[in-house]
Amino acid sequence: MSERFNSYPVIFTHVPRSAGTTLVSIMKRFYPKDAQFNFYVREQAGTTAQAMEEFKNLPEQKRGRLKLLQGHTSFGIHQYYDSYTYITLFRDPVDRIVSYYYYTLKRPRHYLHNILISNRMRLEDFIASGLSTELDNIQTRQISGSQNVPYGQCTEKMLETAKLNLVRYYAVTGITEHFDESVMLMKRRLGWTYPFYVKQNIIDDRPPKSQIPESVVRHIEQHNALDVQLYRFALERFRATVEGQDESFQTELDKFRKYNAWLQRMSGRPYAAGLGLTLWGLYAKLRRQ
């Protein structure tokens, strides 16, 4: 890891269903286990209140040694630190909601699963159900740092705050639909080695956005109008960042994609348990090139 980077902790604002679990699987390799704090395992009813309370109550010395904070949290955790680095991943709001619906449907342990099943909710019913703020401009909510905003009451002011926070505080705002470029930007900014990964938490049999009826797409966009605007803003900034990289970025990206595609294929083989050794082999091979 590069010695030039020293703005710890890295704070990952994880938007639900944005490929964040895959990113977490990458980041866990780059930081000591005892220097990570995860806000996931204690989630109840879609919140991280219990984990946040535990984090606040950590001894100051222990909290100060943390290198990586990650979870479905909102902007604002940096108040406990003098130095820090925010990163996040954004996803097309329509695709995110569709993914969220099918993920909930396929995961019996999800806190909304039984409600969907017992009420035989279709996607179009789910969108306007008001069951969770995760269906209501969640990206704007998280990045603005706004707390306890009731369903359906997000504001333009929250959107402007979220945009300002992205510009001022986020070192890398990745895009789910451009995941490889995103993690390679993080590699450069955070001093990682190559961020090889195997996709996590995938719902294989969900329909793509292109097969969702136009009326349903418009319905999702109406209920997430602020997120649509924020996503466009983030995507524009992301594209400008990629275009601003030197020529070596594309060369590194091509190498990474080549070897990571091979890793994806190997992950489904009977001997996939040896992928850890395979990763180190890939790191060594790329360092020699």
C-alpha cells in the first residue's frame, strides 16, 4: 500500500444494492481486520442505530486506530476524526430499486421479505408502498447526512447538500455500472494493490432494466426524482475524473480486466477454495509486467 496515503479512516458510505458488498470484499483484504468497523451485522429493521451506538461508545484510542469504516450509514461519521477519506458507489436509481425488490423477494431473512410475500407485492406495488426509506431517494438521504426524514419528505435542499458533500468530501464517487473503473480509481487514490474481486450478493434471475415496463420505470423515477438528479451529477463528475487520468490508467485497467475476468471464471470451479493463493499469484504477475 502506498505510504503517501495517510488520511484514515477510509469511510465507505454504502448505498444498498449498489455493488457495495463486492467492494467491501475487496477492501477487507487491504486493511487489518482489527482496524475495521462494520455497521452491517447489527442491522435491525433496515437501520444501523445499534451499530452506530456501539461505534460512538468505543474508547477514543481504539476508535482512533480504525482504518476502515463501512456500512449503510450516512455522511457525518467524520465528526469523530481530524483526518479521513470518504468514498461511495452510486447506482442508477431505477436499476437499484429493481435490484432491491428482487433481492428482498429472494432473501427470506430480509426484514421486508415476509411483507412482500404475504401481500403478493408486485414491483409497482413495492415502489409506492412506503415500507422503507431505502425506496425513497436513499442516495440523497445518505450523502446529505440528513437524519430521520419521513418517507416522501426529502427536499431540494437535501439534494444540494448532497451535491456539495460529494464535491467537498468524497475522494472517489464510483459508479456501479462502471465498477472496474471505479475500483481502479480507488486503487490510485488510496494506494491499493490491484482490487481483484468475485461478484458478491448477485441476483441472477432478475430482469434487466431494459425489460421493465416504461410505466414502472417512470413510477420509480417519480418516487426517486432527487436521486435521479444526484446520480446524473455523480456520473458527470465520475466521467470527468476518468477522462482526467493519464494514459497509464487505461493500460492498468485493461490488465486488471483481463486477469479479473479469469478470476471470475475460476470462482465457479470445484477448486475455488484456493482463490486466495490465486489472488497473490495475480498480484505477483502484474508487478512483474
